[in-house]
Amino acid sequence: MRTTAITGSASGIGAALRARLEAAGERVIGVDVRDAEVVADLGMPAGRATAVDEIRAAGGGRLDGLVACAGLGPHVEPCAAIVTVNFFGAQALLAGLRDVLAAGKRPAAVAVSSNSAALPDAESPLVDACLAGDEAEARRLASTLGGIPSYAGAKLALARWVRRHAPAWAADGVRLNAIAPGAVQTPLLAGGLAHPVLGDAIRGFPIPLGGFGAPGDIAAAIAFLLGPDAAFCCGTVLVVDGGSDALLRPDAW
């Protein structure tokens, strides 16, 4: 039986992925601030350390899969919290459990980025601060940038972290990839839609396939990256957004 740890497992994409993997007979170690095997706040260094230790213990020193799915939306205040959870919380879990994954069977890890990482607002000194591991500076910059640039920058930094580390992880036998969802019907999106300013911007964002995605759509893509059919995927950033990125950046490739 394969064992996979999922952060953000209590709702949204994480919950949909948990249901999918368990239906396939896999064991899931859920990580969240509530309703999970491992209850921890990834916005705090102590919470990240607790999560790493408890996942390691629950898996008996071995994991076959790890998904860094927990995140905060661009509507969250203070903006510094967005960067703290979306980049540093994800990165700490991935890096902290690399050796445990290396002991697994056909191990794979997936970080949940976002198609917003491709927005012009994503490029900022915040990305460099994240990749340098300077959380204090990243939080300071986020407080000056606002919600959308902080969210996009943190997700861009996470995708770049995956790209930069995937070759070395492959040498350990671990496939490291990322997924970049678009707008998906989750509590995170609901919070953004309810925001007096961000709500209209989210509703107006073009989606060629029409309408928001469902959590199960993203869960299926993550399950693919975790599974044997993605055996040759390494450092991939898989965009699953209903065609928005293709519409806005048709020549990106």
C-alpha cells in the first residue's frame, strides 16, 4: 500500500485528492490546521517542524508521495501570511521530507503552484527573497506589495524552487514536479470572490473552457503526477486552468 502525505487535506483540492487516493486503496496522512492526522500551522516554523516530525513518524520513516497543497488566497490579511504559508510552508515540508521520500517506492512529490505565477505582477524582489530563504524580507516585501502580487510571487517562487531542485531529487530517485491550477471552486476561491475588490477581478479572468474548475479536476492531475504514468516527468510545471494561460501567453513556449 502506498502512503502519501497531503498538506491542506481538510478542504478543497487537498480533500478531493485525499478522497481519490483513498478510493484507489492508498493510505493518506493528512496535514491541516483541523480535521487531519497531523494538525499543524505551516505558517509558523514550529508548526512546520511539528508537521515534518509527525509525518515522518506516521509513515514509519518512509513516504511514497508528498503533496504540498496547503495555501492562502490573495484576499488574506496580512499579506505576509500568504508568503509564509504558500512558499515557506510548502518548501519546508518538501525539503524536510526529502530523505523520507527517497526511502519510498517509486516516490514522487508535487507542489501546488498557480497559473497566477505567470502574471506580470508575479515578478518582483519577493521571488528572490523567497528563493534565498529570507522569510523576514519576503514578509516585509509582501506587506508593501498587496495580496495579488504576494500570492503570485509566492507561487512563482515555489514553481522555480521545484524546477531548480528537481534534477538533484531525481538523483535520489524522487520525482519532483509542480501543478499550476487556475480558478477552482474551493473555499480559497470563495474567499476571493467575496472580496469587495478582488471578486470582480476573479470573475472577469478569462477561462476559455468556461467557468471555474472543480477540485476533482486538479486532484486528477496531481494523481497523474504522483503515479506511474508520469514516470518521465521531472521538474514539470503542469498548467491545469481551462486554457487561461494559453489564451494570455500563446507564445510562452
